[in-house]
Amino acid sequence: FIAMDPPRHTKIRRLMAAAFTPKQLARIDDHIVANARRIVDDIADKGEVDFVSEVAALVPMHNICDMVGIPEEHRRTIAYESQFPDGWRDPRLLKGAEPLARVAQAIMTVHTIAAELVEARRRKPEDDLVTALVQAEVDGERLTDEEISSIFFLLIIAGNDTTRQSTSHGMKALTDFPEQRAWLMEDLDGRMPLAVEEIVRWATPIMTFRRTAAHDTELGGQHITEGDKVIMFYSSANMDTEVFDHPERLDLSRSPNKHVAFGGGGIHHCLGAQLARRQLAATFHELLTRLPDIHTVGEPELGNGNFFHTVMSMRAEFTPENR
């Protein structure tokens, strides 16, 4: 899907976009808030956690699974397996497995779950995205099982990894810039929308993307030949001193904030941008109100991939909530 061109891309995007409209997001807003509360409930009396595994990884896992229609018993498997397409070179994740074989295993696991859900929704439709894909027609034809499975896999990876990384980097940033955190807490609800944009810029969860030139062209004085591979560095764009005043500083009040963490607009702009914003707002609201002194300890353990800006693990401490 991310490599498709119009007109087929337009039709399939329109179909998928139906799940991410303001009306649909409003419908699941209670789920997003409830999932954030559920995650904090589970850690509130601990005082110390691995923020990635016990908070950041669970935020998108529950929400994207709710939207797509993935039952509880498959959720942790889906979230875990989604790490391998970008983490195939990381020995900490591979734990001795052969990289390509482990990636193939992850793909097969997710596709097997997708096939099971597709068959279940054909028998009994539900109010979820898998049902919408099963019932949809593009150019007068139903999507094939392979197409549905591929879209499913993309949604799982894009939906899980991006928000997980933004939540992790955001928590580290709020620890490292206490004056910015204090500013946010003066009007948490009113200032949260601006803060979320800056957290996403700061995190830039997807660092690069590659495209193939469809025809000869020129960009920035550089000749590009049809078929050339062109790399976009979102991490660089979001630290561009010609666009941002002191981009090396976290500024939760930054406005305008013309970051490109969701893409630069156009037909491939992130479908889940509003969902990501809502998840981050709900999660940080729950964390900062219930665990007001939560902070990271030491440096996070980062991944070594070149696609996702991955935080593997990160210790956080807080005063346990009184119950």
C-alpha cells in the first residue's frame, strides 16, 4: 500500500481512511482513554517499571487492535512480532536467531492471524477494519486474502511501532526538560495539543523512507533519473534550522510546528495521525495526573535499526499511587 500509485492507491486509501475519520475516532475515544487508564492502573503501585514494555508498547497495542478487530489472545503476539521487520539486525531482539529466518517467522505469524480473522469476519461480520476490508470492493472486485493480509500487516507495524517510540521518547524528553514539563502542567488540557506536536517532532519515530523515481526530474539542483532510489530523512527535516528556531530544544509551546513526522502531506500522509495524537494525549494525561513525579532513570537502550527510532527499554521511577 505504501508503494502504490493512483488510481488503485486512492481507492484503497479511501477505504482504509473510513476507519480513521473524526467520527470513527470519536466513537473509540472512550476506548483510548480506558486503555490509558488500564495501563496506568497496572503500574501505579510498582514505583519502578520498564517504561517501554509496561507502558509505551501497550498504548498502541490495545488501541490499534481495537480498531482492526484483533482479539485479546493475539495482541501481545502481534505487538511482539511487529518488532522484527526493523529489528532484524539487533542481537538483543534476535536472541541468537538467524535474522532472515526470524523475520520470515514474524511475517508468517502475523499473516496466519490475519487469515484466521478474515475467515472469522466472513462468517460473522463485526464493527472493525478487518470486516470493512473483507466486504470492500475496489474496481468492482473484492480484495484478495493476500491484499487484506498485507494491509493488516502494515497497519499492525505502523500502528504499534510509531506510537510506542513517540511515547518513550516523549517521557524521556519530559524528564530531561523539567521546565517544559512544568509549563505543560500549568494547563495540562489546554496545552496538550501543542505538546503532542512537539513530542512527535522530537521523537520522529520513523527516521527515513525510500522512494523510486517514476521519471527523470530535478530536485534541489540534483538530477534524478527514472528508477533511482531516493531517500528522505525525516530526522534531518525535523531538526532543520531553516524551519525551526533552536530545533535542538524541546519547546512544547512551539507554534507553528511544521514537522514532517507524519509525512509531508500528499497522498501518503499518515492515515493514523489523529489516532496517534489522541493516544499520546490520553496516555500522558493519565501518567502526569496520577503519577506526577514519574521520570526516566539513566539513558534508554536504543535500537540499531535505520527505519524506526526505536527505544528498546527505559527505566522509569515514580511514587506509587495511593490506593
